Amino acid sequence: MPANRFNAFTDHGIGIGLRIPHYAHIFEKKPVVDWFEIISENYMVDGGRPLATLDRILEQYRVVQHGVSMYFGSAERLNREHLRRLKTLVKRTKTPWLSDHLCWGSVDGTYSHDLLPMPYTFEAAKITARNIRDARDYLEVPIAVENVSSYAEFHLSEMTEWEFLNEVVERADCGILLDVNNIYVSSKNHDFDPYQYLNSVPAERVAQIHIAGHSKFKKYVLDTHDHPVIDPVWKMYEHAIKRIGPTATLLEWDDKIPSFDEVHAEARKAEKYIHAPALVAL
Amino acid sequence: MTLLEVQRRMAHAILQPLTGSDRIGPKTDAEFIKPNDRLTAAERLEIYSRSYWFRVLDSLYDDFPGLRAVLGDRTFHRLSRAYLTECPSQSFTLRNLGSRLEDWLRRNPKFAGSRHALALDMARLEWAHIEAFDNAAEKVLGPEDLLELGPRFRVRLQPYIRLLALQYPVDDLRIQVNRASDERGAASNAALKQRHRDMTKRVSSSKSEQIFLAVHRLDFTVYYRRINAEEYRLLSALSDGKPIAKAIRRAFEDSSASTEQQRSMLEKWFAVWAELGWLCPPARRKQG
């Protein structure tokens, strides 16, 4: 039974990110994994080893696509060539939903390859929602938009980040990929209460959850995906699951990647929380 | 200020080169960013700027190990910063970051000094390597198709094949660089230093020698196959869409090979190309 209308994939359970250092282990040991999340851009090529490897994974596992460069928040229209390549990949993976970030990263044809923060304005919300709708219409697959970690805020902003997220997803009528670690990181960098954020997210739109580790510096926290998940983030995850209900959850580990078994064990810690009874009143 | 204006201001701020000590420029426009009690507006932008520069520099560093060996790490770093300042990424993927490096280096010889020609050849080879790795593979012409080849027949090369005419044998150098990199994990510091000295010596002693290469892949691994001038010219002509008879004429234009030798070479080449799956049917013309 789906927890909500954007979360028809409750049975997906706990996934992990598919990363190159784990390929050999996966093909040799064939571990039981609920699903793998792939970075779409790594496979938006015309041929060669990346696609051959992906095809081998698809023979045995469920795969969900996660993008890093669609840039829904770009002031400009989405890149048509990017969408064309993405659609080719969507047909190959048959991803049940597709996610990318609530951010921008390119302007006037120049790319930063980063997830840059949005000014939280009504104009930005309107443009971002238009881009999400354009992508959904072209790709013909449900879309979930992910909140990012941020290190800067704009004088121009007219609302909080969670109000902006709500404004965008309502206008686009899309799902949310709720990154609990990103909320934690941004709450440290911008001094807000992460539980206020969590409690403001429309639970009925959350299609997927991300958890990850981060790095703490003297004056800010950086979203590095190179550590285990810390306890305060697990507590936030527990709280989120209680509000939202069982939701496909993925552990991100992208740098200083340990063995497959270590990453998998870290992800499976989520089992302790994922089937917790949901709160009646949201 | 519109969204587009904000994004242009922020992109301009974070894409400008970092200072020598990897800090954001002191005159950076950061007025549109809010400071907090720990970081100024410029320091907040600096997090993004450093992240941008480290990411693109790392990407170029990983993609051009041979060019690094030719120039040395410090010169390569200087070149990378200058190149990326003038030619920032114009693609959604970092794979394409080095696509303009050869052209840029041709226009900016001072960044390679006395090793300019060697550096250019290495940059060409390493970009060809990237393309050979993941460009498309199309349907292969089978032996039965090859039996029917006539003089007017056209064929195409696999999109992943790159043909290079080079002034230096950079293929050997690149293979040695790869080997050194593979062995790095297991080697002691002393052994690593010795290898670095060997590599520097090898680069310094590289002598000019015209070679022809087909950069291709087999079983998802990229290979550099040395070919002779006639085979290079024939493959280039086929790749340009010339009919087979015309391509063969071009291949042997300045050749001293006898007719018998030419026939023998052609038989051998077509057999090898068939075995490697290099030839594809001609592209279909669009109707209407």
C-alpha cells in the first residue's frame, strides 16, 4: 500500500548508490539489495563500458535514476540535448521515478557542475516549477525534486527554504526527494531548526528519502558524503518516517568509499526505523 | 534583480580564477549574498568557488595523465587554470571538459614551452582516448557484407575510432604513464621517486618520429593500434565517406608499394578490420 500518491514505490525499501568501486563485488557476489540508485549523467553516453555495466546491473536489480545536472532552478529553459539523452536512459532503465535537485548550476551555456543555491523568491519558484513540468512532460516519468545543502543565502529571498520547496512542488505538482542530511547541514549553516523544516514538508508528496554523512569545519558544515550517517541525522530520519510513512530510502556515499559490505550495512541501519508506525496527525 | 541576473552574478563570482593561495578574489562582487555571524558574504561565495575550481581541476588532472607527465605537475596546473578560465565547461558532463584543450593549446604555445609539439600530440591522444572509451558502437559489417564490396560501395568507421597522425610516439609514453599509475599503490616511496625520475628522463628524451594511430576499443578497453601511412590514409578516406575505389587510390597516391604489395596489404587490412568490427554500413540517406 503506497504511503501517498507520490510514493507508489513503498516496497522499494532501502537502496544504495551504484558506484564503480563496488562493481566487481556486485557482479561476483550478487548481494541482495532492494534497489540501486544511479547517477543518470554517468550513463548518458552513447556506448562503451558504462552502458554495458548498467545493462548487467539491470538484468538483476531494480534501478532508480538520480540526476545532478538538470538544474530545475535555472532561469533558462532546460537543455534539450540533456533531456533527449536522459529520455534515452529512462527507456533503458525503466526507472519508476526520476529525481534531481532544487538548484541551478548553469547560465548562458556555462556549467558549474555544482548544485548552486536558489534565491527563495516567487519568481524563482514559478520558473523552477515550469522547468519541472517541462521535464515531466517530455520524459513521461514521475519526478521528485531534492532539497540541497547550501552555504550561502540571498538578500533577495522572500521566504524560508521549506516555504520555497512547498511553493515549487505545489506549482509543479511533483514529488519530493527529502534529503534529511541536507536539511541538517543547511540548518547548521543557516541557523534554523531542522525539525521545523521537517514538519513543514508536505508528507503526502515525499517519494524518496536520502541519508548521508557530512564533514564539519570550524565555520560551516559541508555535505561530503564521505562518512557514516551521524546520530542526529538518524533521529531526523526516524522523525521523518513517522510523519511520512514507509518510504524508499537511499544512503549516499560518494567519496572515500568503503567496501560494499560496509556501505550496505550502514544503509541497512535504516531498517530499524523504516517500518515504524506513522503518526496519525501529521 | 531577476533570477537570471542573480545567477549571472553568482556564476561570474565563483568561476573567476582563485588567487595563488586558492582564495576568492578580494574584489569579488558578493553584495547579493547575506553574511552570517561566522562568514562574510565573500567567504560564503568562496566555498562554492573553491569547490568549482577543485572539481574542474581534478577532472582535467584525471583525464590527461600523459600531458601531466609531459609538462610536469606544476606547469600542467598552470595550464589547466588558464585553459579553464578561457574555456569553462559548456556541457552537462565533465567528460567533455577537455574537448577544446588541443585547440586552446595550439593557440597558447607558451604554456608548454619547448615541449609544445609533444604536448599537443599527447593532448590529442588523450582526448581521442576519452572518445574511444564511450562513443557509440554501431552495427558491424559482417564477412558476407565485405564479400560484396564493390568500387562504389561506401563504408563508415565505428564512431568510437579516432585516427591520429602524430609527430611523437606518445602512445608508448601514455602506456608507461598508465603502468606507473597502476603500480603506484604497491610501490615504496623510494621506488616511486625512481619511477618519477625515469618518467622525466623518458619525456626529456622523447624524439620526434611520425606515427599513425587508430585509437579504438575492444571488449570495452581502449587500445592504440599503430598503422602505416597507407592504412591511415585509406581509413581516413573511408571515414570521410569516399567510395572504396577512390579511398584506395588516395591511400596509395604517394606509395612505393607494388600492385602486388598493395593487394596483399588491402587483404590483410580488411581482414583485420572485419575481425575488430571497425566497419559499419553507410548511413542511410533521409527520405524526402
